[in-house]
Amino acid sequence: MNIDITEKISQIEEEIRKTPYHKGTEHHIGKLKARAAKLKEEVIQKRLKSSGGGSSQGYAIKKTGDASVVLVGPPSVGKSTLINQFTNADSKVAAYDFTTIGVIPGMMDYRGAKIQILDVPGIITGAAQGKGRGKEVLSVVRTADLIIIMIDNKSIAKIEEIKNELNQFGIRLDQLKPKVIINKQSSGGIKATTNVRLSHFSLDTVKEIAPEFKIRNGEIVIKEDISLDQLIDSFMGNCCYLPYLVVFNKADLLNKSEIQDSSYLFVSAIKGFGLKKLKEKIWEKLDLMRLYLKPEKGEPDFNHPLIVKNNLSLRIILEKINFEDKELIKKAKIYGPGAKFPDQEVSLSFIPQDETIVSFLF
């Protein structure tokens, strides 16, 4: 690691901590946060290059199926046991740390969906800085659609450490990408606008920070009240925003009074306790639904549902389907959930529900 860079980051973060935040220091703190973010990214990129960019054997996993879920957590909390329960994977199980030394993929069949589940080596403190092959592991985590943080009764205190490691690596849990549009231009200076009241910084601060990211001409539009950190994330443009669950394994070792905290989903991978509920929760957090396609003069295919995200219009769904002459399709007929009556004709702007039957019409 380049010690000069880490020292600079520490110095900047110490100055941020010591500087009281108010309108008079807003610009200064914003610039400091921008510089720290750029230096951290520099450290990450150097580590990725030195480790082969996360392409070491066992880490180059092809993303397949309708969605992917990655199991993260400290060593020996039962991730391998869970993936073996859910999928066709063969992840080695043992009662000592770092049993899993590569990424183990498995495929879970649920409600007609193929959900890829990845078992990765245990995340430990310092993973974002490369400890324990942390960079390769976290690079795999970034490609997932859902993160499951798995702990047991011996590792509850590790939850915040894991979240911190993920955050340092640009993974934002249960957050949406900030509604910020940055259009670089060749001239005209910086123009910052918003249609909402900003509680955490001013538009002048936006103009002051932009040059730190080599933006000296352009239009920046902020469409929601975001924090200064979210503004920095928008300028960096390297964060991924993922849903997550905290799963408390080995619940069979707890008494009933201990299985009360609603922050966790309690399971016992080895005993099978809570796994049905966990599958339901995975489906819910992935925000998936099933559509059944029906030929205009045929029967619906209930055996092979089309798995898509919720709240998509038929037009967007059609774009994702390999459908001959689909550009000629202008409307559809729907049946079942979401239909006011059987054979209802709708436009492609219609948003179907889970298990809606759809017949696209030429």
C-alpha cells in the first residue's frame, strides 16, 4: 500500500472531524470530502491492479440466472451450509475459519426463477484495504442484486464492521442512487440548479466541489434533498446501490426469548429452520415477479414464467424478450391478476402484476 496516500487520507479525515460543520465551513468540508474520496478510490484501484483486478482463479464468476445473491459475513457462520441447503452447490463445510477460499456458485429454483447464490470467503476487518483477499471478494459482491449479511450469536458485533467495509468499497446498502444529473460541457462554467430545498449544502458548495472532480464546465441538476456524502458519491460515479438482509444463523442454539429482534431474520441452516421465510424474503428484496406468456390463440405457459422486476411497463418488458418482429407489437391482452376482465386489451404502457397472463398482439 502507498503509505503516503493513506497518511493523506488520515490527515484529511482528521481535519474533517475537527472542523465544525456550518455555512462558513461548508465549502471547505465539501472539498476535503471530495479529496478523501478520490484518494480512497486511488488506493482501491492500485490494490485491484496488484491483485490482478479480482480475476484470480475462483473469483471470475459469470453472472447467470434471473438474479444473483451473495452471502457475506465473518468466517464460519454457516454460509456454506446455507448455500448447500438452497442450491446444487457443493461448498465445503467445516468448523474452522476460511473453509471457503474461492467463490462457490449455486442455483436456487424458486417460483420459477433461477436465482444464483454465491458463497464467498468470510469478510473480515480490513477487507476494503485488501486484507484476506478482501478486494476480490468485495468485487464479486458489487456484481450481485442482493447482499445477505450472515452472522451467528458469536458475531453480532461484526455487522457494523461488515457494513463499514462494504461502504468503504462503494457499496451503499438499501439506498437508492441520488437523483443528480451531471452534464459536462466544453464551456460556460458551472451551473448548479435544483427544484427542491437543500438542507445539507448550498448550490455554491456544488460549484466549489465540481472542479475537484475536473468538472469546470457543465450543468448539475439536483432533484432531491441529499447529503454532502451523497453529492460526493454522485460526482465519483463509482458506487453501487444494493438491497440487503441480515440473517442470524444457528437460531437452533438460541432460546425463544432471544429470537425477537426484528432487525434479523433468524434461521438454522443445518436444521432447516426459517429457510422458507428466508426464500420469501429474498424474492421480496429482489423485487421480482412472474409473467405467463400466452400465444394469441394458445394456452399460457405456466411452467416457464418470465421473471422480471416489479413495476415495469409491458413496453420495457418486451424490450428484454427475444421476440421475432417485436417492433410490430403495439398492444396486448391480459388475464388474471391486474386484469379488470378476461381478454382485456391494454396498451404497452400497462404495468402488470405478479402472475399476470400476457398475450402480445401484432
